[in-house]
Amino acid sequence: MALSAAPGCRAGERGPRWRRPWKLLALGLLSASSVLAAAPGAEAMSREEKRRLGNQVLEMFDHAYSNYMEHAYPADELMPLTCRGRVRGQEPSRGDVDDALGKFSLTLIDTLDTLVVLNKTKEFEEAVKKVIKDVNLDNDIVVSVFETNIRVLGGLLGGHSVAIMLKEKGEYMQWYNGELLHMAKELGYKLLPAFNTTSGLPYPRVNLKFGVRHPEARTGTETDTCTACAGTLILEFAALSRFTGTSIFEEYARKALDFIWEKRQRSSNLVGVTINIHTGDWVRKDSGVGAGIDSYYEYLLKAYVLLGDDSFLERFNTHYDAIMRYISQPPLLLDVHIHKPMLNARTWMDSLLAFFPGLQVLKGDIRPAIETHEMLYQVIKKHNFLPEAFTTDFRVHWAQHPLRPEFAESTYFLYKATGDPYYLEVGKTLIENLNKYARVPCGFAAMKDVRTGSHEDRMDSFFLAEMFKYLYLLFADKEDMIFDIEDYIFTTEAHLLPLWLSTTNQTISKKNTSTEYTELDDSNFDWTCPNTQILFPNDPMFAQSIREPLKNVVDKSCPRGISRAEESLGSGPKPPLRARDFMASNPEHLEILKKMGVSLIHLKDGRVQLVQHAVQAASSLDAEDGLRFMQEMIELSSQQQKEQQLPPRAVQIVSHPFFGRVVLTAGPAQFGMDLSKHKAGTRGFVATIKPYNGCSEITNPEAVKEKIALMQRGQCMFAEKARNIQKAGAIGGIVIDDNEGSSSDTAPLFQMAGDGKNTDDITIPMLFLFNKEGNIILDAIREYEAVEVLLSDKAKDRDLEMENMDQKSSESDAHKPNSEEAPSDSQDAGAVGEEPEGGGESSAVGDPDPLSAASTASASVSMAQEDPHTSGSAEASAPEPACTPGDSQPQEQNTQTEATSKAHWDSKVQPMESILADWNEDIEAFEMMEKDEL
């Protein structure tokens, strides 16, 4: 956020409350030259270097934005690995993550004011015209109230704010007549039905066309919402009221904040993560500053700045005192129980708390901001990015990183507050890491695992809305900007709202008379402007002296170490043995493997199986090297088999009573028909083959001919199964996993590899389904006998195609469920296994059903991820542990599935209904326990 000092208020001088002299940093008063000189070891960055880095940020933005516009627009988001747009309903569902998508060109709206900050005024003008012309907000789609507010409503308001600024300057936007504001008001009214609760807390989701309680809304049954979801509305809603003169929006947002404040735990003054929107009971009673609560605190402080209401500052200060008393354990910020705040609720932190140092800067509490930021930076230096979650001893807990901007945000605020060039170097590191590890030909791809560098086919809109904005402002001088950034406040999505709104259309009483503050001690609140000489002593060593004790905090808790195995051989400190260097014929390599607990087993067919037993390693640190080696070997085998990984495919049940509403995400094959080049796909009735494993000549060819064959995984190569069913006359094949209970909900999908021979003779399409998804088809066969499916590269539009295919039945079945399976990122298909249990055993094997078999550096060794039901060994561990073999493993938190509508089945379909109900229950439990609302 950029702020200016209150009028007439000098540093350290008490000001009248009506002037809103906040105990925040007046960032405009603090320059790099006036606050801190360059500390030793942090030499001042030259103007030329800053300009070079600023230009590099512009080039990176152009790369991301142009690829979105070229390959994705008008879709909501870009899928940078497959160079196409993500349109909800056309891609397999990712669960709650997709609630941000509303078929309203999300990324373009979210990026509008970024274009102006980056001096791209012509592009901004073109973008505004596209939004006005193309975007439809009246879609029959259920969206997140929280995400739609901060990204879309905030994006429209931020775009309007800079549009009227440019128009006033007289060169651009002269034609603009408030069109973005009209769209924002329309969207605001579409969000209001979510507030139809007795508490005033909004439902977490709303249908843009039908609201909440309408029969066709497909939402309104939820009972819980997160604190941030209900408490991060006041800036956008109040700005909408102030811009339009329509007070209802600000009134609703204030009521929600008032209710949360009233429900705080009075003895600790903390709030929980999840609250019942009807009763106000806390559903999850843990409290922190990360996911689920974060922006609630942020909006209390910023609402005071924007609206001038002292009650918001009183609430923030009360909460902040509790945070620093219970949650802050410098440099850590750990969740606690609201009723027992001295008891930690968990032993890990999530990456969303990286915003908090920036908020502390705005509060004026600089020392803990520097401490926490430095701790986070040390984690980044170890893993290149901030893992989605990490433990108190800095091991990776959840390894994903969706290119979140919160750390860049705090870096910007700390630099503006201290002027320390150290933070410019931090920003330079962020730029280098993004270009080195996340940049792909069609944009920037989220990291699926920060330890292996694997990607996810995802580029969220907030990456363009926030990341480039903060990075550019970090290196920009005042003369580089076409407007004064300090005239605006940043929302949580970094959208710009003008500070002059504080004196415009004040239809709401500033003081909330409905809330008692008698228990508050006013001496806790500093009503003076910050004295920069007190907050930031004129000492060049000030910030560095705070950072210095934390320089090695991560490595002390989680040392990198060297290969103990190699060291024990007397060869001195050497890098660990890497999978790419391994030679099965090298005796030294075999000795190293032995010390790491890795054994080689020669199979009868000439291949080699690698198995690791952690307990057999020379030491726990050698076991760590062994786990890392095993994961690298699996990753390497996947990468070497095929340079270009294939995206997930779709199995769509098109016969009665499904009509395309059930879409199952399937793993592709590296042989046979390429469904991406056959847009029509392969359609046919399914038939179970005999023998069911498909490993010998098919004995029921008359049942399989001209049909899609169903078979079980195991006992032979995938390619062998394909050849057998093709010979029997099948037009396609589906391999169903025989691992009971396996599901794409919780496991990464993979590609079926060939058998090492030429597979050009296989011409039919082959797809893979996990056990749970495969059982949906098998159960449908038991119920209806004749089941027809479509194998394709992606689901087809059921409204335009499926129902026209069978008009006789479509009208009576118009409300069947749409059960879409969540995909796992195809570029890392089959690369991530489960953490070994018990004895800590892991293996990599040339498997009868290779998931992605490929030779290693040794021509005699063929590696592939193990098929657990054929080898009897546990799969290899998850990617490279940050510390010990006991590292928490990455959670596939973005592979959740949720039916988009309730099932209306007749009694004949009871088994299918039961499966889908159990499915959704499992998903909800998984989201609560594992995803933990991240």
C-alpha cells in the first residue's frame, strides 16, 4: 500500500482524529537516501542496475500477458504448459480452486490497473475496451464470493480508478464514461444475495445468474465460511458505495465485519479460521495470520486508512496485540488455539503469511517484520520459491508454489520503509528464480514441487495482478511513474483505490455505535504520526543487525550437508551422487548406493529394480541422500521417456442417463492414437474382456469387436494389452487400476509407457483410469448393461452435442450430475509417489506396467516407477526431502473434485448415487484435513 501523511501532521506530532493520523508508515516520507545508508555488505544498487531490473520485469510481464491474450483470452486463465485457456466446465474440475473462475475473462480484469502501473497506457485502453465489449457477468455459474470480490470487483474498481485518473490528465481514455464502474455495480448487486443470512456473514459461494436460494442456483446449502472470506469485503464494497453513492454495499460489508468482531474469543481476542454463517460458532478454532484469516486483519487496518473510521483501527490494534502476544514466536508465526492461545495448533506455517511483514511495516512495527521476512527469504534461498507450507524446522510440508506474490509484497514495503538496498537484491533473486525455474514458452507455470522443479499447468490471475506490480514498483523511481502511487491504497489483490474516497459520499456513520469498546485500553493505541527517527534509527546497520542472527536459521535447522556416503569413501567433500550420473557398472557408484540403503535387484527379464530400505542406510543423513536419489531416478526416467509430456485425457459417459454429464479424467498413453489430433475422439460401447488382465489372446472377441475394451492393470506391459485387444477388433481400450481405492482425487495421474519396442503398430487409443473412477463405469454397466463412452482429449459440450445425440431421453434426464474428475499436472505424470511407511522403503523398478519407463545413463538399466501390486515394494518417496526422511510430503491439494450440481437420480440408479455421495464425502474430508483451506 502506498500512503501519504495526514494533512498538517508532522512526524511525531499528535493530530486530531478526524484527520486520521495513523500509526502507519507514511511511505512517501521515506526514501532510500533519507532513512538508511547502505549497510556493509549491501552496497547501494546503481540507478542503471535498478532500471535494468525494472525493464526485465516489464519484459517478463509482456511474456505472461501476451501469451494470455494470444492463447487464452477470453478464457479466465492461461494454461501455460499446454498453451490454451482454462474455461470452467471444459477442463476437468480442480475443486474449490475453480470457484475463482466465472467465465468473465478473469485474468484480463485482474490485470487492468497493473497495465497502468507499468506505464502501458495504450494496452490498458485496449484492454478496457475488450472488457466492456466482451465480458458477460450474467453467467449461470457458481463462484466464490471472496475471490470474485477481490479479483473481479476489485479489478473493475482499480481499472476505473486509473481510467478516470488518465482521463483527467487529458491524453488517454477521453472516451471513457464510467463503463467499468457500471460493470462493478452490476457485479456488486449479483454478490449481494450471498449476504441473505441472519448473521450478515455471506455464503461462501453465489450463482452469478440465480443468486443463492433460487432452485437453479446450485448453492446456498453451505453452513461455514472462512474468516478472511467474510472479512475481506470492506475495501471493495465501501469503494463501490463511495464511487456510486449507493450505500448498501458498504453497509453489508460493515455488518459482516461487526459480526466477526463480536464473535472473537474475548479472553484471547483471537478469531478462528472457519465460522458458521448462521450461528456464529467457530467451526475451526485454530488462529494464525495465514490461510483463512490473513486478509481479515489486513482489511481492518486498511479500512481505517481508506474510510477514516477509528473503530477499525481499535479492532486491528486489539487483534495485533493478541497476535504478537500468542502467535508471534520470532521469527516464526505459529497457529494457536483461540481458547488456549499458549498451545500451538500445528507445527507448520503456510506461505500466505508472507504478507504479514508488509502489514507490520504499515503498522509501524519494523523489527518483527524484518525478522519474519528474513526467515522467509532463507527458506526461499534453499528451495528457490516459498513452499506452500513448511515446518517449524523449515522442512517442506506442502511442496507446491502457485507463484504467490505475498513475499514480493512484503519485500516492496520493507524497502520503501528502510531504504536498505538489501531488499533490492532480494527482489533481484525473485526475478532470477522466476525466469530460471518458472518461465515456459507460453508464460510462467506454477511449481508443482519446489524440490524437483516440476511444473503445474497453471498461471493464476493474481500473478499478473500482483507479482509484476510489486516487483516493478520495487525498482521504479518516482520519475518512472506516470502518476503518484502514494495517492492510492492497495487492496489485498493489489488493486488501486484512491484515498480521496475517504471524504466522498460518506453515508455511513464513522463510529459504529452498536459495538461496545469499554474493555479496550485507549493507551494501547498510538494516535500520532510515526516518527521515522524513532521507528528507523539513523543507523546504517539497523536492519542488518536484525537480520544477521537469522542468516543461517534455516541451514542450522535443516543443513544441506554433503554426501556422507562419498565422504566415507575417503574422497572428501563431493556433491551427492545424482541419478543422471549413475552407472550400474561403476563399482564406486554401487558402494555409494549400498551406504544410502539402496539395493539393486536383477530381474529375470534383464532389467534392474532399485529398492531403498532407509533402515539399512549407514546413517539417517545417508538415508536422506538415498531418498533423494530414488526420487531423481523416477523423475529422470519419466523425463527421458518422452520429452513432451501429454496432458490428461477425458472419458465421458454419453449414454442414457448420463448424456455426457459424467467426465472422468484419464491418464494418456505414449502410444496408439493421439486423441489431441482427433478432435472427434473415439466413441463406442464398452465391453469387459476375457481374460480381464488382457495379457493373452482375448477369448471373447465377439463381445469386444467394434467396442471399447475394459481391462485390469497388471501382469504385463500396457502395450501388450493394447495389441491383444486391437487384434480382437476393439476400437479403443481403458485400463483400470487394480489398486483398490486408488483415485485421481489423491494420486497424481501418469502416462502409460510403451514396452521399449516400436509401438507404431498400435493404432487404437488407450487411456488409464484409477480404481475409483473405473468402478463408476463398471457400476454403470451393472445398472444399464449398454454403456457408451467417448474417449477424447477433453470433455465435449454436453449441451450442444450430447443431448442432441439422444433427444428421446435428454429432456427427462436434464438434471443428472456432472461428476468431473480433477487432473494432476501432466508434465509430472507418474513422477510423484507416496512416502514410504513403516520401514521407510522405496523403490524404482522396470515394471511390467511401466508408468514412464526410460533408460538411465547406463544403457543396461531401464528405470520406471514401481507398480506396487506387482513388485511388493513401496513406491519411491516424494521429491527431494528438505531435511530428513521423515519430511512431510506434498499434498495434491489442487486435485479435488466437487460435483457442480446435486444428483437427482431415480431409485434405479441408487448404486451410482451412493458412489458419488461417498466420493464427495471423501473429498470434503480430504480438503478439511489435508488441504487445510489452502
